[in-house]
Amino acid sequence: MSKTKLMKPAAFPIPAKPKITFFQKSETWLAGKQKMILVLIVSFSVLFRIVYFVQLNSGPCIWQHRYEESDMYFYDQWAKIIERGDWLSNCSFHQYQAGHKWIAEYYFKTHPGEVAELHKQLGKDKSPDALGKLLWSRWDGGKIYHQDPLYIYFVAIVYKIFGEDVRYVFFLQMIIGILSILLIYIITRKYFGNVAAAVSGLMAACCGPLMFYELTLVRESIIVFAGLLLVYLLDRTFHKVSVKNLFILGIVIALCMLLKSTFSLFFFLSILLLFVHFRKDLMQFAGYAAVLLAGALIAYVPLITRNSIVGVPFLSQNCVGAISVIASNDVNYNPEESYALNLKNTTEILVKTNGKTLPSLIESIKTHPDAFSFFNLLFKKFKLVFHWYEFPNNKNFYYYRLHAPVLQFTFINILFIVPLAITGIIIAIIQRKKIWSLYLLMLLHLFLLVFFIVLSRYRIPLEAAMIPFAGFAIAEIIKTIQSNTKYALMMISGIILTAFFVGRPLPSNITLIRGMDFQQPYNFYYKQIIDDDLKRRDAKAGLATMTEFMSFEPDDVKRLNRNSVVLNNYQQILTMVYAAFHGIYANLYSSTGDSEKAKEEGDRAAELQELMTLNDNSGSLESLVNKARLLTDDQKAGSYRNVADAATGEIKLNPNNTDAYHYLNEAYDNLQKPDSCIIVLQQLLKTNAADYYACFQLGTIYGRFKNDFNNAILYLEKAKAVNPKSTEVYLNLGIVYGITKQNDKALEMMKIAATLDPGNKNNLHNLEMLLRETGKIIEADEVKNKMNSIQ
């Protein structure tokens, strides 16, 4: 028997366990800590909002809706009309603010024939604005809702339940804002994983601009929530298509459309996704589409019912688009200067389109000489969308930061989000992630910004929609930094380059806080408090309020002095605004008896006023005159020659412009041309025989320069007849009568002058001298004693 040699079993290599990366550990750890992460995100969100509310509630910003030129003021007034009983909004109620008035005035000048026709249609309202409001009511569609109605009814219901205090609205908007942050977390986790979700949730919780709009009376914070909710519901519905889910989706889409009509794109996307899903079974597609439509129609029943009762088209829900698309697409529009109106083009387009939005957009595009001009405008707006600056309109993020420093700590903004989000979007496209609803939400808001107007308010929904992609980019960098360092560095480089583009400097004509942002809080908040204090005769309390307001005076104003010869537009506006405020401050100090501080503030007001006048480059006749008055004697001649030329030109254009005659006389007077003064003033009297200024000036010129005392008396008596309470005319008549030895009349005139202005030492001195000359020594001594008693 042969021996069998036992063989050792073959050795097979045992595969090494794959190394678990930091990213994978993080994903696993975070998967088991969902409650903790959510508590952390919600805690940050709630804490920031409590601090924000407390800080803002102690100053003017919480009451920004009182600013009458703002959308917030209009929303507040409209909601109150509804809440007080007109739940159908059965009236023609539309915005009528400064821009609307300018257009109406221009229309009436250029279409005089229409004025008489509109007057026939006027009802009981005979107010100065009645005609303009009637014109705009025609363009705005009468009883058609001015804007999409859901937000206004939300505000009205809150007012009805809790009272007409916007802070209750803000409280609910803060809750909705926190829900938006949770949706950002949920959506990001669904599409991009746990790490991306944690990063996105914390970014959203620390996003100052996102929180900023929750304490303003505009619908943007709810629009943010609506868009994110649609993304969430679309994903849930098409993950498991059912009658229930589609019916709910239809209702929610319709409610979002009633909040902002542009959300209708989500309805069409849903129909498209249904068709793709059931393209092989058209009957099933039709059935599900009918369910989606039924849900939408149910939500629209109140609108359809209301419209049928008040007599407007069944599905009409807003009329405000026309003026916006015209202003933001006109050939003269500069996107960097925010909202501006070209009166001629805007009015002509409104007349042509009768206020219809789409035709108005087409006509505004036609104002461009060629396609390149229009697309260049769109490109400028596209660039501004991706700029770090929070473009203001009625409210300013940077001014709010002065009153709510917590906005400094909630530092996440477009500068952080966009570079990360663009990188995340590119990676998502490369990885073929099918997140159509999130892509659509971003494209929807981007389209609106580019074809309308770039404002921070309109950009915030886009900003929120980009946060999931920003979190995804950070997660991808963490994921690849160990395994593929080169790829991670490419992503980081792309983020840095994009950040340089987004963080490019502001154009020279834009400032963080505008002059109006400082001015309006005084008008709608501080002034009312000061007036109430003064009514109670508590000048010290009024002064304390003004001191609080002046504590926010910008450093740009504090640095200005008489040597600041050249001011930019921003400084000119601030100078004008704070010249007035320092004058008010001086009066309040005077009311409290602090004459030293009153003089200091009065001098500062005069200094700023002088600086503003010297830097007025408008070229207007008034600005030329104001500048000339401030110059030294050796500088006046050249400046007043410019005034004379400008005034002469103005008179040729408008012979009835009395101010131009006055300025021309002033110029000739300073140029020492009395004969020219006489000619100008006599021309003015042909235009208006009762012009006090012309009569008085002719009287003084004939007396001072011509020694023609007969004409001096003639014109001064005419001036007295026009204005019998003018001290200066009686004083001059007294002097002329005295020169011509008509002492009785001279004394009569001097006594009347002293009676009209008993505290004027100059008048009393002239009366005393005349009394002594006429031998009335006792009376002269009495006048002297009276004069000496005046402090």
C-alpha cells in the first residue's frame, strides 16, 4: 500500500476590511442623532429670533409699515379694510404712492382731453388725489385684487383674532421661518445625506437675511416656506403616487399660487411628471391629473366666488405686474439704482396696454434699440442676483442691523451661500441627481429676478432654495478630501473664485444705508413721540428721544465740514437730511433752556445747509442762486452772471415764472445794474400787478440808486396796499417821507413799523431819531427807554 502524502491546504488571501472614512463615520453618527441635531437647529433658530424680536421691538424698525410709501403700509391698510368688515374686498383699492402720482400728473399734462372725461366719472371723492386714483383704478382693473390675496387675508385674520398689531403677524412669520429651516434640513437629508443636512440646517438657522424678513410686513418669509413645502410634497407624492397625496398636492399648489401666482409653474411640473410616470397608461394619467386639478379647484373656490360676486374675471387675482415690468425693463433702467421710473415711457406704455402685464412687458422691451441692448440689461440683472449686497427698497437690512445687532451674529448670507451652492449644483448635475422640483424652485425665482427687479426681498426665496446645495458642497469636500485630494482642492478653488465674483466691491453710486433709510424712521416713529412729548410740555423727554435718534447719525455725516467741498450723491442726500435734523435738535435744546447746545446744533445745521448748497450740482436756477448767496463778495460776480443767464432763459421758456423774475432782479442787483433791475421788475408787474416783491424792490431801487423819491413812494405805497402788515415797507416809507420832509407821514409810518415789530431795536432807533429831529423830545425819550428795556 502506497503512502499518501498529505498536502497543506492552499492559503487564500483574506481581504482587508475597507477603511471607514471620517465622512462615513459622520454619516453613521449623525443618522443616530437626528433628534439631537433637530433640537440644536431649532434651539439656535428660536434663540436668534427671540433676541431679534426684543432688539427690534425697542426701536422704530418694528413699525416700518407706518412708512406711507412702502408696500408694508399698503398691506396694513388693505388688511384693516378686510378685517373691519369688507371680507369680499368689494372695492377698488390699489396703491397710490409717489410714483403713481407722478405718472398720473404726467398723463394729465400729456392727455388733457382725458381729464374732463375722468371728471365726469368722479363720485363723492373730491380730494386732490381723486382723479389720479380713478385713472389708476382703470389701469389696475377696478375691483381686481391689487396683489395675490392669500397673504392679505392671512394678515386680516390675524388682526381679527389678536388685534391690529403687526407683531402678532411677525410672531407667526417667525414660526413659519423656523418651519422653513426644518424643511431645508429634511429636503437636504433626503437628497444629499446626513452631513449635508446638518450643515444646511445650521446655515439656515444662522442666515440673517432669512430671519430679517420675518419681522417685516411682506410675504417673502411665507413664500420661502411655500416653495420648500412644494419641493417636499412633490418628492413625497411622486415617491408614492396616490389619490390622497395628489389631492393634497393640488390644494397646496393652489394655495401657493394664491400667495404668489408664479407658483403655477409647479402645477404644470406636476402634470408633466404625472405624464412621464404614466405615459404608457393614459387613462390612469388622466384620472390622476383630474384629482390634482380637483384639489386645486377646491382651493380656488373662494377666489372664484368672490370674483363672481364683485364682477371681475373669475380667475383674476392680481393687477400689479405692469408698472413693475415696465420700470425694470425700460431702456433707461439702471439695475444698480434699484426701482426708478421713466415717466414718458411708463405712461405711454400704460396707455397703450391699459395696464395689462404681458403686453406691458413686450412694450417695455420694444423701448430698446436692438436685442443686444435688452439682453445686456438682463445680463446686468443676472450679475446683481449673485452679488453680496442686500439690495433694499422700503426697508434696509443694514439699517436694521444698527437696531438689532443679532443680525451681525447671524452671519450666513449670499456671500457664503452662492459660492458653495453653485459648486453643489454642478456636482449634483454631474452625479445626475434627479431633484427637478428643487431645480425648478431656483429657476423660478431666478427668472423673476432677471425679468423684473433685483431686490434682496425678491432674492431671499432663491437664497433659501440654494442652501441645500451649499450643504451638499461642504459634505462632498469632507467626503473626498482624504480619498481624492485633487478633486477636493478643485472644488475649494471653484468656491474661492466664485466668492471673489460674489464679493466684488459695491459700485460707487451704492451705499449700505441710504439717506432715506435714516430719514424715514424719524418721520414715522421718532417725530410722533417727540410731538406727543411737546404736547405734554415735556421738552426734556422730546430731547431725549431726539438724542436717541441722533445717536444713529452716520460717521459719513459727522466727518463733513465746510472744507468738504466735493460730495457724492450719497453724501449730498445725507447732508440735506441731517441739516434738517440738527435744526430740529437745536430747537429742542432751546426749548429746554440749553442755549449753548442749541447754538452748537444750530451752527452745525447751518454748516451742513451751506455745504449742501455749495454741492448742489443739479444746475437748477434755485441751486445757482443759493450757491451765489454763499460766496464772498469777490466771487459773487461770476456766479450771479450765471444766475442772470439761467433766469433769462427760464423767462423765455415760461414768461409767467415769477420766481425767475425775482432771481433775475437779485442777480442784477448784485451786479450793480439798477436800470436792469427796474426793467425786470416792471416786466414782472405787467405779469402780476399785485406782486409785493416787485413793488417793494422798485420802491427801494428808485430811492437808493436813482434818488427818484416820487417813484419810490409810489411803488412802496403799492407794496403797502398788497401787504399792509409788512414792517419793512412801513420802515422804508418812513425813511423816504423823512427825506422828502413829509414828517407827519414819516412819523406815522415809523410808528406803525414799531407797533408791528415792537422788539426790533432798529425800528425804535429810527423812530427815536425822527422824533428828535421834529422836536418831540419827550416822546423820543420814551422810545429810547423802551428800546433800552429790550434784552
